Amino acid sequence: MDNLIALLIAAPLLGAAVLLCGGRALDRVGHWLGTVLAAASFVIGAVLFVDMLGKGADARTMHQHLFTWVPVAGFKADMGFQLDQLSMTFVLLISGVGTLIHLYSVGYMAHDERRRRFFGYLNLFLAAMLLLVLADNYLLLYMGWEGVGLASYLLIGFWQHKPSAATAAKKAFLVNRVGDMGLSIAIMLMFTTFGTFAFGGVFGAADGASEGKLTAISLMLLLAACGKSAQVPLQSWLGDAMEGPTPVSALIHAATMVTAGVYLITRSSAVFNGAPNAQLVVVVVGAVTLIFGAIVGCAKDDIKKSLAGSTMSQIGYMILAAGLGPIGYVFAIMHLVTHGFFKAGLFLGAGSVMHGMNDEVDMRKYGGLRRYMPVTFVTFGLGYLAIIGFPGLSGFFSKDKIIEAAFAKGGTEGWILGAVTLLGAAITAYYMTRMMLMTFFGEERWRHAETRSPDAPSAEPAAAGRGAHDEPHPHESPWIMTIPMIVLAVGSVGAGAFFGIGNRFLNWLEPVTGHSEGHSPVSAGVVTTATIVLLLVGVGIAYLQYGRRPVPAVAPRGSLLTRAARRDLLQDDFNHVVLVRGGEHLTRSLVYVDHSLVDGVVNGTAASFGGLSGRLRKVQNGYARSYALSMFGGTAVVVAATLLMRAV
Amino acid sequence: MSFPFLTVTAALPAAGAIVTAAVPAARRTAAKWTALLFSIATLALAAVVVVKFDPGGSGPFQLTESHTWIKDFGVSYDLGVDGIGVALLALTALLIPFVILAGWHDADVLEGAEPNRRWRPTQGFFALILAVEAMVILSFEATDVFLFYLLFEAMLIPMYFLIGGFGDRAHAGGDEAAATQRSYAAVKFLLYNLVGGLIMLAAVIGVYVVAGTFSLTDIAHLRASGDLSMATSTERWLFLGFFFAFAVKAPLWPVHTWLPNAMGESTAPVAVLITAVVDKVGTFAMLRFCLQLFPEASKWATPVILVLALISIVYGALLAVGQRDIKRLIAYASISHFGFIIMGIFAMTSQGQSGATLYMVNHGISTAALMLVAGFLISRRGSRLISDYGGVQKVAPVLAGTFLIGGLATLSLPGLSPFVSEFLVLVGTFSRYPVIGIIATIGIVLAALYVLVLYQRTMTGPVKATVQGMPDLKVRELVVVAPLIALLIFLGVYPKPLTDIVNPAVHQTMSQVDQTDPHPQLEASR
Amino acid sequence: MNPVYYLYLASLLFTIGAAGVLIRRNAIVVFMCVELMLNACNLAFVAFSRLHGNLDGQIIAFFTMVVAAAEVVVGLAIIVSMFRARHSASVDDASLMKL
């Protein structure tokens, strides 16, 4: 059974290789090949899952060692895999949601001439992501880590002829690289501290390391997590990443890749547990991002960017939970899984709306769509109820647990964190209700909305094949797109209850991550009630603003905060001024320095020799008299010197 | 006496050079095929050497040959290879066929040029490439300091003619400006390296005065038995003499400025020859001569060299970001990479030195891939300026794809071979000098910046009118690029064949320098 | 009479000759100045010979005369041929070898 692990990765990898190298011959079947191989990976995962369930809780970890990857005196990295409950959870999530989104893309990308390549990239992503969660050492994890970064780069920039997409892709890769720097430094620290960076070796020896070392490693891992999971201060790429096709946003930038940071922290629990100061930083990062993302989500009119803000915020919840230590790890992962369902569902819903609306992304040009797209409306609505934590749906179970855990942190910190998570829940309810109302309710603003001018960059250029720029005729998407949405909606509704009731998820994951119940100063009932009340407040405010009153088709100027939030709370402007401008000046001046100073020194030496010889040449004037004079002078000097030496 | 494999491996391309040069002026295609066949035969022979080489074998050098040459001065024709030499020999032999194939039309007589029976640029171009190959291969094999010095200097001559005589036709200023720039670059290349070589010559003579022999093995024996007395200051001066020459060749900041000119003005295959093959002699010689002849002085100079290497890494990358010329950008990226190699060598750890050796091989392959594709691109549009391109991926997707893979290799994406070596260098440096290791990781981010900016500006965006209708890669070009890419992926996932060859040699070097790896802090408790 | 006075006279003659070589442009005059310098040297040699009481100086003086005679032969030949070619005996006109 253990030997099946490599197949999990091999199937999509094969797909990527065949689709990307295959050439035009595969254009007609390529998308189905990709989907089948993704499904194959899911099936293998399911088989392994059933097998795992049949074993005792402590005997569930499986290993597969393929070969030694990098063997250099003392530094040994294996091409080896480890499949335990945590990895299993991810494998099922990634391959499951991945397969659904492959299916959806068959419909969504039907008119794109480069569809084969799109599926190749998607398969490449699956392979890299599975490698990330299956690796049994940090270096191999790093390979998956950068691999998903590459796939993300390729997919964000899939419509490369749009400069904005190309720029967004580059930005995502670069910001991720900053995070990757953290991961590589963490691996180096592990190597110098433990002499290994295999999971087993590091976790086994973590107890013996000094707290300082563990803190350093943890902070570097956190930096990596911030990059990949779009946490403050490395969050700026996620909003721009929405330039990619919507299925990509659903799979990579909502359900799976962006949660890799949470995986990394949970996986490294042994290291983080020994570094309380680092955990505090993790919690703070999570809390700040939670609010940050929520505020951004409130201000955006672009449906995908608003959802991206929401993703940021929800991952903030997970990071916060992971930073709480053993009281939070399980809930972080649980929220991650439920979030995978409902956020992927919401994105697919958004894609379906755009599909029917000539790829318009501005929610101010939507309105009243529930009549035209019933399936989308219902599935999106269920996802909406799940994310705001409507009692009984999956978000309720997972988010509630995180809020409880935040309070259970204890002391002032606990109160602050609890308050922040509650506030986040309220804002979530607000912006999601706003989105819901603007899209599916109210008057049909698209009827008298201006048709987009042909030269305005369309968000989804696939539209070109679908006859864009006409007045939109909202319609339901084909079945191949709605089926994945329905499946995900079912997950959004049921997953939470399935996991939460009877602590199923807790019992499943506890052997890997460990768990301890904190002592909450407030009882679970109070927390739940407070959550529901705040939820209703958020929904209520949104209803008053966007339900009762008509939504203006052009965004009002808004308050200072709104305007800042529309610009991602000015972080891009900050980056632009400090990093981009500063960097440009630096490189430009360095180019100058290299040319005129470093090269100048050498050229100057050459020039001065040239000048000197030019001047010395003039001494040779050809007059015998002057040669005689110099002879005479020389003789005189020699005689004088001789006499002087005599005298002394 | 056994068959002299090493001599023959070097003699074959030399013979090829002579034969190619002798092909009649009118038979240009024949000259090309002759050169290609000789380079492939050399590759085959190099493969035999690799197979014959026993990584676990005894003694520092294998397949040794020794003949007395100039008896009075203790100069002998000594050849032998260790793992590092074998790896680089294989790299050289591997790259030359691709260089020749990529430069198939670079020396063609221009249409409408005056017919001249005595003018034979094609023969000259390929003969010079083979001559360089012969000398580089022999320099990887030489275990006699004088012999090495001779080759180190002699390879400048064919390189000079390759740079100065066969420039890039794509020049903004027209033919006149191209010729001026080209001869400037060639002279600059020659002068820099000659100055380095001159200083090295003094040090070579110094070695003879001190040791009484030029033979590496003899000197090692003398050192082991304690018969070699070298004053500390003498050792340091001699070390500096050698190191300066190698630093110029490598090139290390601040003696790097010849490289962008030379790579920018020469044709893409020649640029590959410079950076992927000839420059490797410099870093190789640091490992073989600087460390093994002057272990104490090497340790003494380490901090300064590491700082210079660090400056090279960051400085080269920053300048690459600021370039407007594709080939100069790649040249500055190479400077950054050479910083990594030198840092790995002087970190004095197994990881660092193994990493540096792997880096030499991987950098050769990755730069070749990137540079050759860039050359194909440039030859299509006739311009080296990044701003003249845009949207190429739409019209020539295969070209864009291979360019991207070459770029990703340059930025050391895991899964491609440069990652393994770069990470080893970083780890090796970090375990001894944490601060330097951490600062060097900035190079990772900057590499992503210059590669992706280059890709974005040339390949993505709306299709520029000037690249409209640009043909995609031809079969010949695919034959050049595909094996390189396959090798990048293979060595990225399974570098073991290479590390198996290199590790024992690095172990040997480490023990010569009398260094051991720092122990992990927790090893006692494990 | 003190032989030192002869030395003074020799230096004076030498200086006059040297100054003439440096200052005058006419090749003949320069030539004569060279002769003057040689003879100043001869005078000094003879004076030293007397001073030290041996004949070495006088022998060298004879050598000098022979060399001077040879020099006159060659030198005058050059000057004459130069005059023929350039119609001038100025040494400044013979500066063609400069770069």
C-alpha cells in the first residue's frame, strides 16, 4: 500500500508532461486527459484513505522512500514521502477539489484556444501541491512549495497577452520568493542545529534545541507561510492574482495553495510549540490579516477581489488558530477544509456569474441575477451561509471553534484575540451579505449599464470567443460547470457538521498534531451566542446599506477608509514607493557606478598610461642639442652624486 | 602502458580544429559537419573517461600520464583527473556540440558579400571553437602548474579572435558601431586576462623557487612529509598571485567588467563558450590550485573572498535587473552565479564545495539553455534590446516556453538542477558563516526579479508589430535546446550520479586544506 | 708652476666646448666645440700625468688624438653629405628621426 503514495503525484505529473509537451495533436482530448488523471489521483487517495481507516490510530503513518535525492557528506535529502492523517486530509482536499475544478474548467475554458496548456498547468499544480503535503523532509517540501509557486505564476499569467495578468503573475512569484527565502533560511538553520531537515529527525530533536534557535526557525517558517498564504506583510499579491482564470482562483488562490502556510505551521508544530514568542508573532500576523482582509473585502466592487480579501481574512483565522498551539491546530485544519469547500464553491459561483455576464466582474453592474441563474444562486447562497457561519453549516462549526480557542488562549491576549475573531466574524457577515445582495438581489443594473468599450481590458479574455461587448444576457451555466458547484455546496453545508459532531475531525487528526483543551474564560454557549448576534448585526448593516437602498452603478467616493481599502489599504502604494521606486533608483545608480566607477578605474588606469606616454613622447624632439643637454645633465648629476658620496 | 585517454580526449578536438581549418574555402557546410563530428567524437571519448573514472579509487588523481618535458626546470607533461576535473571535462565535452549546432549560421558569409576565395570565416569560427575546447579540456586534466599556466594563457588567443572576429550582428548602432564595440570588448577581454595571467606567471615562478617542482602531486608529497617550508608571507603572496588571475577569469567583483562587454558583443554560442566553459577554468583552478597549493593562505584570505563573492552575488543581480540588453543581463546574472560558486569554494565545507562544483556544471547547462534561446530570439529580430520585444509567446510559444525554462533554471527553481547546487552552497556557507549565508539568500529573490522581468517584457503582453510573424524554433534549434532542458530536469531530480563523482574529490580537497565540517549543535544529544 | 692651474684651464675649455655643443646650430661649429672638449680632456690627462709622475695620462692623450682624428674624418664626411643634401649645415634641420 505504501508504494501507492508516489502514484498520487505521478498521475498529475504525467498529465502535465504529456499535455505540455504533446503538441496540438492533444488539443481535442487534452482537457479530458487532465481531468481523468486528476480523478485518478483522487481515487488513489481514497483507496489509501480507506486503508488508513482500517488501521489503529497510531499505526496510520505510511512512508515511501524512492531514492536519495541530494547526498553530500552529512547533508542528505531523500525523495521520500510520508502520508499521515494530516497529509491524507490535504491529499483528499487537493485531489477532490482539484478534480471538481478540472471538470468545471472543461466548460469554463471551452472556447480558449490554449485550453490544453491550461490543463497541463492545472495538473502541474496538483502534482506540486501533492508533493508539498507528502514530502517527508523540508527540502522536498520546498520543491513542492516552489512548484506550486511556479504553477500559480503560470496560471495567473495564463492570459499573458494582457499586461496586467503578466504583471500580477510576476508579482505573485516575487512576493512568494521573499517568503521562500524564509523557508530556505529555516532549512539551513535546521541543518546547522539538528544536522538534518527530515521531519522525523527535526521533530524528534526539537526538545533538545534552545528556545532561541526554535524561535528563529519558527519565525523563518512564518515568513514562508506569510508569502504563500498571503498574510500581512506579504499579502499584496493575492488581490492581483485574480487576473488568472476563475477556476484557478478557486483552486489555487482559495482552496489549496494559499493554505499551504497553515499546513507548514501545523506540520512544524513540534518546532513552534517550543517557541512561544514565535507563536505570539504567528497569532498577531493572523489577527492583523484577518481584519485587514475583511476590510479590503468590504470595499472592493470586483467580485473576485472581494472574495480574495475574504480568503485572506479566512486564512488569517487559520494562521491565528495555528499560532495558538495545540489548542488550535486541529481547528485550523478543520477550518481550512471547510473553507476549501465553501470558498471554492463561491469562486466557481462567481465564475458562473461572470460566464453569464460577458465576464463583467464589477458587482455594481450585476443585480437581480437570482432569477436568471437559479443553480448558481442556490449554490452561491449556501456557500455564503457557510462562510458567514450560519448555524448548522460548515463555517459555523469550524469558525466557532477557532473563536473559542482564541478565548481559551487565556489572559489579556485571549480577550483581545477573542474580540478580534468576533469582530472578524461580523465583518465577514457584512461583506458577504453585501456581495450577495449586489449580485443576486436588487434591480437589474446591467440592463442600463454602459456596454464596455471594446478597448477596455476585459477581465476574462476568453470572452472574446463568447461574443463579449454585447449587452449581457444572463444565463445559467452548462451542467459541467454546475455539477462541481453543487458538489461543493453540499460540502459547504455538511462538512462542518460531519467533522464537528462527535469530534470526528479532532480524533482523526489528534495523533499528528496533538491537542489540548484550553480553559476558556467564557463558556462555549456564550461564544456561540455572541457569534450569532454579531453575525446578525453584520448582515443587518449590509441589508440596510445595500438591500433597502438601490446600489449606485458608479461607486460613491466613500470615506477615507473605504478609499484606502479599495487600494488594498495602501500597501501596494507603499511597496511601489519604497521597493519599486527605491529599487529602480538603486539599480540605475549601480549601473552607472559599474560603468563609470568600477569600469572607470580600469579604463582610467589605461587612459593615464596613455596620457603619460603621450607626454613622455614629447621629450624625443629630434634635436641633437637637446639630447646632448640631457646627456650633459645626466653626467653632471652622476658627477655631483659621486662627489657627494665622497664627501660623506 | 595503458591507453592515454586524457591526452587523446584533448587531442581530438585539437585535431578537429586543424582539419576544420583545412577544409577548402568553398566547402563551408563540410567544415561545419567536420567540426560537429569531431565535437561529438570528443563527447563520446569524454563519456568513456567518465566511465573509466572510479569515484572510489585510490590516490588523488586517476588515468594519470606523465612525461618529462623541460627537464631543467622541472616542467613535465602531467595529466590526471579527480572527480571535479571529470565533471567539468564532461560538461565541456557536452556543451561544445550544442555550441557548434547553435552557431551553425553565425559565421555564414553574408548574402551579397564579395566572393573571396581566401576568406574562410566559417572554417575559422568552428576551428577556433574546437581549439578552445581542446585547451579547456587539457587544462582540466593538467596536474603540472606550468602546463596549466600555459593553457590558461593560450586559450585567450582563440577566444580573442572569436569575440573580436565574429560579433553579434544584431547591433543598434549598425555595422560600424558593432565592429568598434566588438574590438573594444575583445581587447578588454584580452587585457584583463593577460594582466591576471602575468601576475600568475610571477606566482608560478615563485612556486618553482619555493618547491623546486611544478608537479601538484610532488608538492603534495613534500607538504605531507613536512619538507616544504614556505614562509607565511610567501605563501600569501603566491596565493594572491594565483587567486587574482582566477578571480579575473571567474570573474569576481570588482574585476568583472570585461564579461558583460565580451558576452554582449560576441555571438550567443561564443558567449556560452565564455561563461559556461572558459570561465569555469577560473573557478576550477581556485579549487585545485589555490586551495591545494596554499591551504593556509586560503584560510587566511577566506573572509575577504567571501565578502567579495557576496558583493558579486548581490551586485551582479542588481545590475542584471537594470540592464536593457538581453545578453548583458544574462552576463550580469552569470556574475551573480559566479559569486555563488566562489562563495561555495571558500566556505570550506563539504556542502559548499560539492555545491560549488555542481554549480559549475549546472550553471554551464542552464546558462547555455537560456543564452542559446536568447540567441535564437535575437537572430530573429536582429536586436538585443529588451524593449524591442513583446508578446513573443503568442507567436512563438515553444521559443517562449524554452526561454522560460532556461530562466527558471537561472533563478534556481527546485526541480531543476541549479537549485540543488545553489542550496548546497547556501547551506555550506551558512553552517560556517550564518550572516553571509543569509545575505546571500537575497540573491534568490533578485534572481527571480531579473528573470521574470526579462520574461515579462520580452514574451508577454500584446504582440509588438516588430515580432509579428516571428517563426517558432526550428528543428535544429530544438535539437540544441531539448537535451539541455532534459538534463536540467534530470539532474534536478536525480543529481546522485554527479554527486557520487564529485564527493570523494571534495573530501580529498577538504582534507588537503585540513578542514572538517562544523558539527550540528545537537549531534551530541542524538 | 702648480699643475692645478692646468686643470682649471682644462675645465674652462671643456665648459666652453660643451656650451658650444648645446647652443650653436651650425654643425661645423658644434664639431669644433667637440674638438675643444676632447682637447680639454687631453690637457687634463697630461696634467694628471705630470701630477702623478707616471706616463699613463700621456698615453691616453695619444689615444684620444687618434680617436679624434678618426672622428673628424667620419664627422666631416657626414656634415658634407648633409650639406649637399639639404643645403644647410644646421643641426636642427636633422631632426627627422623624431616620432
